[in-house]
Amino acid sequence: MRRRIVVVASVLVTAIVGLAVAQGSTRWIQQVKSDVRAGRGSFYEVVDTVLKGDQVQLLATDARWSQVRTARGRQGWLYEAALAGSAVGPTQPDFLKLAPGDASTSATAASAGAKGIYAQGYARERGFDYGAVTYVESSQPGAADIEAFVREGGLELPGAGR
């Protein structure tokens, strides 16, 4: 009985010390992109998204999940594999070094261009008709058409009344 009490007491002390150390510790995101979720599991709502190199404050840990506060002040849970204990630099994709053109090619523009290429290849490999996507993309109204539609309907564009 006495041995059981000692074991339980040591487990409690270890847990309390672990939580105290975890509270307020800075961690860095080591994955290219990670979703901060409302609970401990991938099925919970995404409350924020953090990128490689971003700092978060570690609030608690539980079952390989870490409760964090992001730089935007949002709290949620990340799987522990997304976190590093020391500073991590932001991602710089190597494929951009090989891209033709000037050095100002942005990662966003490059990934948007690659998305179309990969999506077409994916559709072709599986026998899907990618023509529907091409039709929808080519049939999008321009900004002037959208503004006219909003005005004619008595609506207001977001941010226009500020």
C-alpha cells in the first residue's frame, strides 16, 4: 500500500513539473504548414494555421498533442510532431531556384501555377474530364461585372462602407 502511494505521488509530481515547464515555453513550427485545431484530433475545427518557422507559446501537453497560443492570439491544439524546441527557419522551396524568369517569382504564384498542372495530370490519369474546370475558370465574371451586379442589386461590397 505504501509503495502504491509513493508511485502515485511521484507520477503526480512529475506531471505537475511537466506542466509547469510546458507553461509559457516557446516552440517553433517545423512543418511547412500546420493546422491549429479546437481539440486534440484532426477532426476538430481549424482555429488557425501556422507556417514553418512561426513561433507559438506552449500552454499544455496531453497524449502527444500540445495546446498552443499562436502569434495571432488564438489557442488550439497541434500534434507534437509539428513542433521544435529551437528556432526553425521558414521554408524556401528549392524548386523556385530552378524556375525560369526573374528572382521575384513568388512561392504563391509558383504553387498556383503548379496546382493547375498537377490537377490536370491527376484528372487525366484517372480518366476525369478536366474540361469542366477549364470552362468554369474561363467563364468567371470580371471585377467590373461583379461590382455592377452588386450595385444593381442594392448590395454593398465588403469593406466598401468603411
